[in-house]
Amino acid sequence: MLNIAIIGSGPAGYYTAEAAQKQWGDGVRVDIFDRLPVPYGLIRTGVAPDHQSIKGVSRRYEAVALTDNVRFLGNVTVGTDITIAELTGLYDAVVLATGAPNDKPLGIEGDDLANVFGSAAFVGWYNGHPAFAGLEPDLSGSHAVVIGNGNVALDVARILAKTTPEFTGSDIVGRALELLGTSSLTQVTLLGRRGPHQIAMTPKELGELGHLTRAAPRVDPADLPPEAEDAALDPGQRKSVTHLRAFAAAGDAAAKPFTVDFDFFAAPRRLLGEGGKVTGVEIERTKLDENGRAVGTGDIYTIPASMVVACIGYQTSPIPGVPFDAAGGRFANEEGRILPGLYCVGWARRGPSGTIGTNRPDGFGVVEKIAHDVGAGDGPIETGKPGGEGFDALAAERGLKLVEFHDWQKIDEAEVKRAREGAPREKFVAVDEMIRAAGKH
């Protein structure tokens, strides 16, 4: 019997568990750990609350979780409740699937001003992540600036631009919905260092901006390259740029009381503030060099900003005892291998790139490496370790309040019951509330 521990219950974690089942069938036991009492990681706290169809992938993970040889163990913090050395001593293989939950620092003057947030924090706030439930952004100003040209930046802009009725059917947390309902914002500016052809926004998400009740997207036609150059783009990018061209063509005809403005070729240089709170962004106009990189032109201008959200990428949390690549914001690894018996997968392996589905082949790939390393018993992995039984004994000794999948189902049921009208659930945003709902007093 092979015993595998997976740290992280998001897409990468569950796809790896599914791959292990396909590789070894009943000959493997998998324990999936998470520091929160609830599973699914980014599906629960990262995917936009108004994108419920994407969250539906969790049903696939649930099917894996309900099998006899996969166990969810929530409310366990690796590095605090148990060390990596202890886990590798208990399990034949340990796979880090912790994602990249931390914001990459903006790294410019003024990034420590009040009402400046990273996207992990801001998205975590409206999605009910316990670490960010108390964020309380100040929405009393008129102009928010979102730094970034990817889907997360789009999500943030869309959430800020929507009216309360437009959140019907979403699982945005009640406190965030209430605060957004009092917002005085009338403009969101999306800053991108490069141009329309370099955006990382997908067509579906971009197209949504054209169908908001009170908000209209605006693009400066001068920022768009000649239309003939669109032919060199891949089909997805071409569709996205087609949306941008439509926004530019609509001009004043699409006028609404709220605008979402795309400011391309714009690199933030510093954030300005008064009384410790952000008031503006100093920007340098850029252009693309021969390698497609954004370089400054020396043209400096300033725009007002009562709030700033930086959506510039994420990085993995280091774990004591695990080699870390600080520059890449991920664990130091060779194609998923960190040390004998220790692996990583998903964003923890490759950095924050790809879609949710990208994690499936990644999970299967790391399982192939584990299978190779186990070999016929003479590989670099030492097998025959106690696995879950050994962990259970240690957990009992330390008095850990473990939350298993049947406990999560109680939390799930309670969240569904407390949902406001038109919402699928109302999430608990505090760990102690989750523990109580699970019956783990």
C-alpha cells in the first residue's frame, strides 16, 4: 500500500489525488490536507463569485473526495501543526499543492498607503476568505485604479462596477455585498504596461464588461494597433481584441454613469497620498521595444485614485524545510521533484500560470514521477511508511481539531441554509464559525 499526503485541497490537489487513484487503484491511500476547514482552495475563494458555472468543477473533486481511499483533513497547518519532516516520515510521498496565495509586491513608492490592496486580499475579501474577511475597503471615493491586464483585474473591475441586483445568483459574501451597495465609485481605470495585443484577458470575461447595467467600458482608439495586425494573434486573443475594438467604436454612444477605462501603455511609477491614504497614481507612458517589452518614454502624468488594487501576480508561501525559489515565487523544483519523496504541483510548482484545467495534466505528471521513483522498490522513495494511521496518532497526541469531508458537508449544508434570497450560499468567513458548523467544538 502506497501512502501519499497532498498539501492543499484546491484543483491541483484533487487532480493529483485523482491521478493517484488511476495509477494505483485500491493500492494507494491519499490524505489531502488544508489549513482551512473547507476544501477546494481557489474554487471557493479565488474564482469570481458571479462565475458560478466555473465553481461547478468542485463536483468532480467531491466525487474523488467521497471515494474510500481519499481523505480530506482540514484545519491542519503544515509547518505549525505538523512539519514537512514529520510528514515525509509518515508518508511515502508528499506533494505540495499549496497554490500561490500571496500577492506579489507592487514594489513602488506608496504601496503601503491605506486603501491600497493586492488582488489576493481584495478578491479574498469579497469571496469570504477568513484571512481577509475584515478588510473593509473604503469605497467612499469616486475613482478606483486596478493595476494589471489579466482576468483577475477584469474580475475586480467588474465586481466594483456591478449594481446589487447584478449579484443575484452569486455567492459573494453578505458583508462585501452590503459595502459595495454603498459605493460612491463612478470610474475604474485598468492600467496595463503594454498594449491591447498583449493583454491576458479571455474573450468571455472581457465581453461581460459590455453588458453591465450601469457601467460602460471605454478604450482609446489611438491605443489600438492597425486592425490588419490582429491576424497574427491566436484565436482567443483575436476575439479579446475584437471586444476592445467594439468598446472603442461605441465611444459616447455607450455612455453610462459608471465607466471602466482601459489605459494601455501605462506603467505606475509611484502612488500618491495625503494623510496616509492613497489619492493618485503617477504613471509613465510606455512603448514596446523590438522584443515586445514595455519601456518608459519619459512622458509622466497623474490620475486620481481613491483606491488601488494591484493585480500583478501571486507567489507561493514558503514552508520551513522546503527549498524555495524566491525569484519565481514557488518551491525550488526540477519538473515537480523537490527532494526525495517530496514533490510539488500546480502553481506551487510552476508559478501562477494557466487555467484551472491546466492543473489536471500537471497532477497526472507528478504522479507519473512518483510512480517512476517508487519503481520496483529500489527507487529513491522509501515505501512502507505508516501513512494516515501514523498521522492520526500524532493528531490525537497534539489535540488537533481535524475537519474531515463529512464535517465539511455539515458546513456546506449550513452555508446553503443561511443563504440570502437568490444566492447559492452564505459563506462562513471565520474559522471558528466553520468549526462550530462542523460540530467540532
